[in-house]
Amino acid sequence: MPNKLTHYIGGRAVAGQAATWDAIYNPALGTAIAEVPLDDSAAVDQAVQTAHDAFPAWAATPILERARIMFRYRDLLVRHRGELQASVTQEHGKIASDAANEVGRGIEVVELAAGAPQLLKGELLNQVAHGVDVSLSRVPLGVVAGIAPFNFPAMIPLWMIPPALVSGNTMVFKPSERTPLTALLLYELLMQAGLAPGVLNIVHGGSVVVDTLLQHPEVKAVSFVGSQPVAEHVYRTAARHKKRVQALGGAKNFHVVMPDANWDRTLEGLAGSAFGSAGERCLAGSVAVAVKDAGDRLIDAMTRRIRTMRIGDGRDPESEMGPLIRERHRDRVRDYIKLGVAEGARLVYDGREHRVPDSGYFLGPSLFDGVQETMRIAREEIFGPVLSVIRVDTLEEAVELANRSRFGNTATLYTQSGGAARYFRSHVQAGMVGINIGVAAPVAWFPFAGWKDSFYGDLHATGTDAFWFYTERQVVTERWD
């Protein structure tokens, strides 16, 4: 029988009292590899209380000591990088290169967190009046919560945990119930780096556990990444309970292709964005907007590219795309392909007929042409390997089309014209903009800055925003005779 996962509270394994369990699958094989508890709200109370008790000592720990733990943690992550990559591939299905990139992006955030003494410095203004000085410092919030999605089992935990802890907070972290195994490896390595018991606590679960965290009076802030409807629920619920919130939601990312684009670079960037990680990421380029005569060339080139794409187990070095996370999600993506045909789009390449392994939750890449803005495949987040092509006459039309979307995560332009690039970045309504970049994900020193329904809150994940999110400003005005 698969192993039953335990919570980790106060530095030790806690079995908990869950009544409902779910299987964790290897999506490339379709076989269960572990079981995870779903509804253990009592474990949340225990974890929050443990974090609350650990907070005073951890907040009083000198920031240099907290930063040095991050230095040691970074070295352990690098040393165990292969193990982490294999874990991501096993429970999510990503091919080796995607898993390696994910782990690398996560390590970047740990490197950022190691610079906390610089990032958390305050301000001082002497002699604002006779004998009066004013100082500003950043102080930790207390107990904070992190709630992660399934699609980045290594990177998103590393977005949340290091900035929160190095800023002096204690944390209760809930990994996705679909992909929790990598988070347990990350926890183990952080404990090896010297983290005190109780500073970080891991609880497993589904919606019951999430809602318990959102409503718990001792949780001061919540960081969440997931789908748009859940992000909005998290934001509204946590804010109603007087918590600071950052909730990253869904996306529908538009990639505009100009006739003068470098076609090799465009094809590489767009294919990697649309079909990398099987399209299961919020930065996936799911709509290509072809300007003028770029449409025919794009359709021909992309069809040739995806026809030969090898779909298979992420452990196979020849695989170019892995499986979807679950059979139910694969069926949902298939339904969107049916819907696109029913709406009148031309299915140029049908991923349902692509050669894939017999076992596991595989689906080939699909390509639609003649897509209209009003179609659901052009408006809704599919979260799978489906690329829709919309044709327009001008760059201005393309930008207006993208701006009408309720999402604003990222937008990309492929061109060799500096003027076109300048117009695009000045007018497109997206928090992350790419120019000849397929996945415009910022490095850790900049915020992951979605707009509109792609983000709820005012302080983003990563960059200096992360440290401002996890700290409160305190201003002291003092006079000494």
C-alpha cells in the first residue's frame, strides 16, 4: 500500500486525525505512490499554536544568523538538486529540463533571502526637531501561512518559505495535496541547515485545511498561488479575517507575432511557452495573435514543430513534454478541444490523436486557427497544451485584444522592430512583459507582478515585495535629553 503522509509540526512527524485521504499519483504511470490527508483541521490548530510559541525566540534571533541558515540551505539545495528534480518529475510529470529550471528558479529566491540584512534595513532621520530623531524599521508579522499549487512543487514553496522565515516570521505551510512530496524534501533540507523546530510547520490537506488557515485568528498573513476562482476566495476570506494577503490566480497570456519576427526564436519561444510543462503554468502562452501575414507562416511552422514532438515520461531524456497531472484534468482539456471545434475554430492539429504512451495521463499538443475573441478557448484558462491563433491586421488591434482580457499576468511580443517593442510595452496591460521571450518570468530580484484577475493584493511574490509583504513598518520618534 502507498505510504500515508504525516504532518510535520514542531520538528517532528504528526500523524493527525484526518477522516478523508486521497492518493498521490505518478502521472506518467497513472499509479498511486502515497496517500495524503485532506481534512485535518485539528492539525492546523496544532501547527499554528506551535508556530505562535516559536515566534518570540525566532524573531529575536539576529538577522545575520537567520541569513546564514539561508546560505547553508542554498548549499544543501544545490547538493541535492538532482534528487529534487527527480521528485518534481515523479509527482508532477515534468520533463527533466523543466524540473531543473524549476528547482533553479527556487534556489534563486533562497539566494535573494540570504541578502536579507540589506533588504530589511530601515531608515533614520536625525534632528527632525530639537533633540528629536525618527527611525523606521521593518518588523516580522508573526505566524504566516503559505498555500501552494500543484504545478510547481519546488519553486513556489521556495518563493514563500525563505522570505517569510528570514524576515523573522514563523510559518505554517500547506503544499498541494496533489504534489506534496517535494515540499517534504525541502523541509528536511531546511531543518538540516539549522532551522529551529517549530519555525516551519507542514500541514497537508484540501479545502478544509485552507479555510481553517484563512480564518485562524493567529495567522497574520497568507500567501497563495492557484486558480483564479480559488485565489479570489482566498483573498476575500483572508481579508475579511483581517489578514494581509497575496493571492496569485489564473491567466490567459497573449503572444503577439509580428511579420518581421525572427522565426526560429519565435517558434522556440512560443512552443516552449504553450506546451512546456504540458501547458500547466500561469505563464503559458495560450493565445498567439498573428499580425498581418504572420498567420499562415506561424500555422505552418508550428504544425511542423508539434507534429514531431515526443510526448513521454519525464525521466526519458528524449521526451519533450510530459503528462497532465490527473486523468480528470486531461478529460477537462479534451473537453476544451471539443468546445473549440463546436465554437467554429479550425483544429489544425488534434493532440488527442498524437502518439502518447499507453499508461499515464498524456495528451498531445493541439493547435487551433481562426479563433475569435468571443470563443471560450480564447477567454478561459485551459491549463493544458492547447494553442489558439487569432489573426489581426495591426499591432494596435493585437494590444487592444490582449487588454480586453480580464487577466493580466504576462504578454509577449515577437518582433525585430524597436518601435513596435516600445509601443507594446507602453500600452499592453500585463504585469510581466516579454519581448522575444517565450516565458517572461522575472528573476527572483524582481516581483512576479500579475495584474487584474491574475493577482489579488498589493505586494507581489519575490523581489523586494516579498520582504515588504512579510514585515510591518514601525516608526519610532524619540527624544533623549
